[in-house]
Amino acid sequence: MIKHICMFKMKESANGKSGYENAMEAAARLDGFEQKIPSLKKIEVKLNSKEAPQDNYELVLICDFDDIEGLNAYQKNPLHVEFGKMLAEVRESRACIDYEF
């Protein structure tokens, strides 16, 4: 199994919304990915607490795949590609790790 964890630091403001609002929109766009992308076995989407330090990342995705091929298929899936385009407009930075478990 492969665990894929991505964290996103949002721009303070983008597309007329705050970083937190863009994080909430991104989280909402992920609804249904687990049912629509066959190689994605599990996804957790979490938003940083509003009371947490301002320099924290606002959004984290925690995904499970059977293998690296499944992760690669997810990366190329049109739903994920569109999601990535949306995030590119509103994120400041990204941190990611993929590991076997």
C-alpha cells in the first residue's frame, strides 16, 4: 500500500477569496473522488484549525493506493488534473510525501 500525503499553504488571498475560503472550496471539490477514481482506495481531507498558527498549511490530503501504479493513475486522472489546476491558482506552496505502509 502507498500513503500519499499532500499539504497546501494557500495564498493569503486569491480569486477574491481568503486562503481559508479557498482551502474550503478545494476540500469541497474533492467530494466524490473516492467513488470516481478507481485507484484511490481512501481519501481524508482536513482543514487546519482557525485557531492554529497562521503559518500552518491550511489543507491536507491523506490518500491510500494499492501501489505506486495506482498513485500514478490518480495523478493522471482528469478529475485530479482539474483539481490541480484550481489549486495552482490559489496555493502558495505544497509539501508531499509518498511511502509504503
